[in-house]
Amino acid sequence: AKANLDQLTSLMEDKDMLAENLENWAQQERQAGIEKGTKLGIEQGTKLGIEKTARNLLKLGVLSNEQIAEVTGLDLEDIAKLQTLTVLTNQASSQACENKEMLAENIKNWMQQERQAGRQEGLQEAEHRAMESKRNAARKLIALTEMSDQLIADIEELPVEEVEKLRADIKH
């Protein structure tokens, strides 16, 4: 029983030591990762800063590619790539402006078409209401007077057939 207890105690101590070793190892790896990430971040940030400086110098057009390469430490090939990229970016910006103008024109045309469609719809609705108003007036004249269908049609500017139909509807 004492041997089993010693083995169990030894296993628990080994487990604690293993856990501590794993924790130390994880901290070391994490620290190494932080250091490597920081180093890469600085390198990339520096490279981007140098490229931005080169692009700005290219935009200004005051230095030759060779002078820009000398100032920034970039290769002439990299300067040429940045120059091409700058030209393409400028072209894309120009096209974007043209596209915005075209989009604005399309929106303006669409709004005019919608406005015209709305006017047309409004006129149709007004005509419908006017016709319904004439029919209602004709119904009242039919109900309250003994006027002929032709006279009511003339008064309300409706076809005689319409007045005859209204009279038939009222009788039923």
C-alpha cells in the first residue's frame, strides 16, 4: 500500500512539474511570437512608409527615378512598379469621377422619368375621380328628377349609354 502511495505521490509531483514546464514553454513561445510579430510589423511599416514616400515623390515629379531610388533605398525596378501603380491609380480615380458623373446623370434621368410617370398616374387618377363624380351627380339626378337620360348625359357630359346603365343599376 505504501508503494502505491509513493507512486501516486510521484505521479502527482510529475504532473505538477509537467504543468509548470508546459506553462513556461507556452510563455516563452508567446513571447517569441510577440517579438517576431513586432519585428515583422516594424519591417512592413517601414517598407510601406518608404513606398509611400516614393509614390509622393513620383506624384510631385521633381526627382528622377534614379534620385528617388537613391533617397528611398528602393531598386529602380520597384520605383518603376510604383510609378505604374500610381498611373493606374490616377486613371482609376479619373474613371471613378467619370462614373460618378454618369451615375448622377442616370439618377437625374431616372428621377425625371419617375416624376413624369407620377404626373401621368396623377392625371389618370384625377380623370377617374372626375368621371366618378359625374356618375354620382347623374345618379342623384336620376333619383331626384324625372329628367331624360339624354338631358342628364348632356348635363354631366357622359355618354347616354352610361346614363342608361346607371338608371338600370339604380332600379335593381
